Amino acid sequence: MSKIKLIVADENTLGFIVPNMPRVFHVLHANVLKGSPYSDTGINSVNIPLDGHQYRLATKQDFIDYRVRYEGYFKEPWDYEWDEELGTVISNE
């Protein structure tokens, strides 16, 4: 079973990629102070193409930094994929 990937895009947006739509991401929280052009209100957060974005798997610290509760994501059953430590860039398309 494929897992939902928890990601940080361009070091300014916390989001996720669902397995059946691997070329787009969805926003959990956007940090406009770090330069995110997205909104986490749902208006601009659906189906954002990954093309042209760098992203990496998110860590628990990212959830803390973006002020998003992580408890539901980091417990069994393991439906989500993340990085236990600060990871490297997955893509820089």
C-alpha cells in the first residue's frame, strides 16, 4: 500500500502528496513570511503541480515549526511517509 508523503515544498510550505496524484501537492500550512505564494485556507491549496518546486520529506520538527499538530500523522497505523531527520531534496524540477 502506498503512503501519503508529508513534504516541505521550497522550504516555505508544509504539505502532502497522495499516492494516486503523485505530481501535485496539497497545502497543510503555508508560511508567507518565508515566501510561500500559497494559502492554507483551501482557496489556493488544491492540486498544486510539483513541477518547478524543490521538496523533501517533512520531519516532526517541520510540523512544530509550521505550528501544525503532528500527533495524528506520526502514530500507527503508518499511513504517512516522512523523514525521521532532516532529509535531502527529493526533487528539484
